[in-house]
Amino acid sequence: MRDKFIGKGWEDQPDVFQGEGEPSARMDFLKERVGMRVGFEHASFIGIYFLKFQVSSYSALDQIGIGIYVTTTKSFQKNIRTEFDQNFDGCLNFEKVVRYLPQFKSAIQVPIYVLGIDI
């Protein structure tokens, strides 16, 4: 997936903060004020990723005007679990992200578009 985005002109792993920062303080991709995170991690990380979008859009940083969060759907995870014995227990999925996102509306002011990868 990374090679496809880079081939389309997306910046790979841009720092959230200006200058060199922590490797964990990065988005996955950035292009034309759109920040993207592709997330298949544990659900406990969702707030961190939403906050990265907010920090990147706020005040002097002003790197993004919109965030895109890409993850898998429950259906995708179920099919992969069955076919490849992959464990997704506790992982984020499209349905969880859509359910959690409104809970962050007082802290996250940047629009976030959620995409679910399905089979």
C-alpha cells in the first residue's frame, strides 16, 4: 500500500511537528493538506491518531485541512481470521472508528474522513 501512495505523490511518514521529531509523532502520508493514517492497531491507539490530525491542523503547523483514517471493516477482519487464522481481537475496525469519532468532537476540530477496507 505504501508504494502505491508514494507513487501517487504522497509524502511518506511526515513529522506531525515541525523539524525532526519522534518517530512515533508522524502521520502515514501527507499530500495537498490531506493527512492520512492507515491503522490496523489496537483500539486503544485511536485517540493518539485523532490527536495527530488535530495537532497537524492547528495554529502555526497548519499542515492539513482534513484527515483520512483508513482501517479494515469487521467483515474483512472476520474473513481474514477465518481464512488465515489472523487474530484481530481488540483491533480497530471501521465500525469502531465511526462509533468513537463523535466522542472526540470537542477536542478534534479538523474533519476526519473514515474509510473501511472490505472484501
